[in-house]
Amino acid sequence: MRSRPCLNGNIGDVGCEASGANATEPCNTDDCPTWSVWSGWSTCTAQCGGGTRTATRTCNTMGTSNPCSGSAAKSESCSTLQCPTWNQWVWSVCSRTCGGGTQMGTRTCNQHGGTVECDGDATQTRSCETQMCPRWGRFGAWQSCSVSCGGGTRERSRPCMDGEIGDIGCPPQEATETEACNEQLCGTWEQWSPWSTCSLSCNGGRQTASRQCTGGTVGEGGCPGSDTKYQLCQTDDCPSWAPWSAFNQCSKSCASGTKTRSRNCNNGNIGDGGCNGDASMTMSCNTHSCPHFSEWSPWAECSRSCNNGTTVRERTCIDGVIGDQGCIGQTSGSKACNVHGCPFFTEYTSWSACNASCGGGHKSRTRTCENGNVGQDGCVGDTVNHQSCNVFACASWSDWSGWTSCSATCGSGTKQAV
């Protein structure tokens, strides 16, 4: 549809009939797009616990580019029943009381009114009572024999591991065992012999005494202990040198002196056994040369070739350091050298008179080398300097011009040329 206004009046006036205000014409005559029938529902995304399922439809555009109104898919909840869960395990009695047995466990599935089965097994087996069974440990050491000779008995015992004596595996009658001991005849000791001569005359020697076992064996039965005994003798200290004293001060600080140390004889006199040798010792010391200055080195090259330079010489301290006796004084000395003035050019003289008043001449000036000769440092260059002068042209006559007209046509006139 389209409309138009009434100019210079209102719609309905003569000339602007109402029927002529609007005009219509057909448009979009193609059939409208339509949806197909919904498909069946898809399989639920879960068997239990809440899933979703979907249905779809397609749009028939009737050959146009227009879309259908609405969605091409729809979904809804499904399988909303709670998923099955396992009840608690129920375990049988362990097949053994120790040493590792097995027991069976069972459980039931709660389907919560549904038909879905639980995942996993309804039965399982596990280890039980894995601790070690009571058992005997190793026997300990034998106890002392009931007698020292003539036949006795001794006993030893063992612990029950991982249990108590009396438990299965540790019967009380097997906790100890007994055996015979010291079946040898009993003997008797004879009297000790006199002490032997001391092994040393001083500083602790040793002497021995012995005895016999009659009717038995040493260390057994009636002869316990040893058949020999020892004791110290002559325990007084032997004569010996005391440690050397420290050396006294060297007799000279350099150029070879001597120093002495001494020692005393303890528990005796010099010359006794243990105090052989000298009681004093003398040795050389401070054998190094005394500190002294070396000869002066030659004078070094002058620092300047002219005009007051300096030259230096040096000496070192031998066998000591500066300040030691023999090395007191300066280690270096200096003096002036090449005190004469350096060669140099004097200032140029004034320019000489030009040798021509015009037409180009020249003039010159000179300088001299003081304290040296031309060519030495300070006097490199020319001693004479030349310069052009009065280069302007000299005055001269030009060529004659033509003659002027004669001053008279007759009777002798004059004419000029310039």
C-alpha cells in the first residue's frame, strides 16, 4: 500500500475524494515457509540420575530465502530416577589367625526402584591377619656352669617372637635347654714360686712368679685363674736428659753470630746411663749479610734536551729493608741537566724597501736561529721571507690619436694629435 496527501484542502473535499488517498498492489505472493513434523525423541543421555533427550524438525522454505519462525530442536529431561548405589561390604571371618589368611566380602546393589544394575563386582577377596605367628627366636648364651669341676649343668633360653611363651607355636616346655658342663676332675694349686729377678734396673721393670696345678687343668675346676702372675719392680726413674732450653739471643744481628742452649740430667749425673753426651750446644745464627745500599745506578737520560731538564739515579737496600741499620738514607737522587736554552727563531726583521716603484717588485725580511743552528728542533724553516710589492702598472703614453682638422684652410694653420 501507498498513500498521498491532499494539497490545498483535506481528504474528502471535492478533488480529494477519500477513495483516492491510498493505493494497494499484490506483493510477496510466494508460499510461506513451513516446519516439518517433529522427529521422534533421541536416546536419553543417561540411564539414571537425570539426562536429556531431543527431537528435531526441518524447515521447508518453499523455494525462498525466508527462514521458518521458531527453533529447529527441542529437549526435555529423562531418566530422572536416582542411579543405583552399592551397600556397605560385609566381610567373613579370616581363614587364619596369623601368618596371612583371606576373607570374603559381599555387598548388595540398591537400585532405588529402577532396573539399572550397579557397576563393579558384588564380591571380593582380601588378605587378613598378616602379622607373623608366634615362633621361637634364637637361643641366648649359656649360663655359668653350676660347678667349676666334677660335672655340673648349665642352661640357656630363647624368646617367643611375635607372641608370648604359652601361645600356639611357643609351648613353655621348649623355652629352655640344659647340657652337662665342667666334667673334668677338680685339681689344686701348689704354692707360688719366689719372684724372679727384675727385668730392668730402673724406670719400672717386671718380675714373675708361677705355680703348678696338681690333678687338674689350669683355668678349670679347682685351678681357676692363671698359673703366672706379674708385678712391677725398680720403679725409680732412670737418669735422663731434661728438654733443651731455648737458644739464647744471637751474638750478632747479621754476618754470622752464635747462640747457645743447655740441658740438665734428671735423676743422675752427666755421664750416667741415659745422660750421655753434651750438656750444651752452640750453633751459628744470623748468617745472612748485613743490610747495605747497592751502588748508585748510572744517571738516567735527561727529561729534556734543553731549557732545564732533570736526571735521576737509584739505589736499593740489599739484605734488608729501608730504615734498617746500613740502609738509612735516600734511595733516589736527582740533578738538573741540559740547562742551556732551546734553539728558537728570532722575530722577523721589518720588510726591506720594495725594489721597484711600480710594475711589480719584491721585498724581504729575515730572522736568525738563537742557541742553535737552522734545522734543529725549534729552528726548522726558512730564515728569509719574500713578498711581492708595487704590483700596479707604471704610467706610459697610449698611441697617438688621429690629427684634428687644420686651423686654417690656407696661409699655414695648425692641427693636433693627442
